[in-house]
Amino acid sequence: GFDYDLVIIGAGVGGHGAALHAVEEGLKTAIIEGDVVGGTCVNRGCVPSKALLAVSGRMRELHDEHHMKSLGLQVSSTGYDRQAVADHANNLASKIRSNLTNSMKAMGVDILTGFGKIVGKQKVRYGKVGFPEKEITAKNIIIATGSVPFVPKGIEIDG
């Protein structure tokens, strides 16, 4: 037999969704994550950027004197704390990351830490640098690792 019915490499939004669906279908499921649960969207993309956009939207509203007066509000001054705004975005990402992890644990998904690689038919090896690797078997494997942009030689990324 196999260790798992399904092993998913990558615990971003796609891997998380696949894991929950698999468990609902009765499959013994493991997910392997080499960095942090949630992937780019939760940790560096969608969630933090939307949190920052929400803050900037609130500031824009507060600076719209005509709109504030129409609501019966008088705002004398507004300001922001750059670090507190960044902390808000990071805390939101952390909370969502925790919710994703807890939802998988509650459904019985085994969360395995390390970088996964397929090493044979229905075999996956995973581990962290400097630690012994472990090998597991699965009837099915999903690769949900997301992507990293390729930057050709001679092109510099600004920012």
C-alpha cells in the first residue's frame, strides 16, 4: 500500500483547496510546504497588497473634506504610521496563514515541512537543507508549487 492516497507539493491557495477537496472525498492526504503555508497570494501578494490598498482608501476618504462634511463629520488632521500600516498587512497575512493551516489540520491533512520532489513513480522525497530527507509514497501526486518569474541575463529588476 501507499503512505497516502494523495500528496500535494505546495501549500499555497491551490494546494490548500486541493487538500480540502481530497479529504472531503475521503482521501488520506498530505501536503508538503517548503516555505510558509499560503504561498505568494497570502504572504507577499494579494492579501498584503489589498490590506495596504484598504488603508490608502481610508486615508483618501478622510481627506475628502466635502464627503466628510456630507456625513456630518469634521476631520481636522490625519496622518499615518508607516510601521503600523506594514504591521497591519503582516498581521493579516499571518492570521490567514494560521487559518489555512488550522483548517487543513482540522480536516486531517498531514502538513509536512520541507521542499518536495518526485523521485520515482508515486514516490516523493522532502526535507529541509541540513536535515535528513524523508521519502513517502502516494497513489496520486499534485504539483502545486506556483511559479517564480524568470529574469533573463542583463535585465535588472527595479525594487
